Amino acid sequence: MTHAERTIERIRPRQFHEAVGVEDRRVLGEGACAYFRTGSFVAGARLVHEIAQRVGPEDDHRPDIDLRPEGVRSG
């Protein structure tokens, strides 16, 4: 266990969803994720393309993105 893992205070999913500013996020098995409803696979692919254009080669953290038929999930 790393130092960061030892200092994380875990909360229940209900506490997370009651927090202010997390309306676009959901709690899944691996933690909090954002889900953007795009309405179509093509619109979702455009969103993923736009996200990819904004991530530079020097960025240490690149988002995990899951493209679905009706939306995009980002963790």
C-alpha cells in the first residue's frame, strides 16, 4: 500500500452523490467517473476526438475513456 492509498478517506457512494458539484459523475467499481450522454456513437466519437486533441504529449495523466453507443465515460 502506498502513502497516498493510506491517506485516502473513503466515503460511501450515497455520500458522494449528495456532494455538491458531482452531478455529472457516477460511482462505479473503480471509483468516481463522469458520464456524458451524447445521443449517438458518432457524437461520442467526436467528443473523444476533442478530448484527445487537448491532451498533450507532456501530460502525465491521460484520461481513461470508454466510448459507448449513447455516451462517453471518463475516469
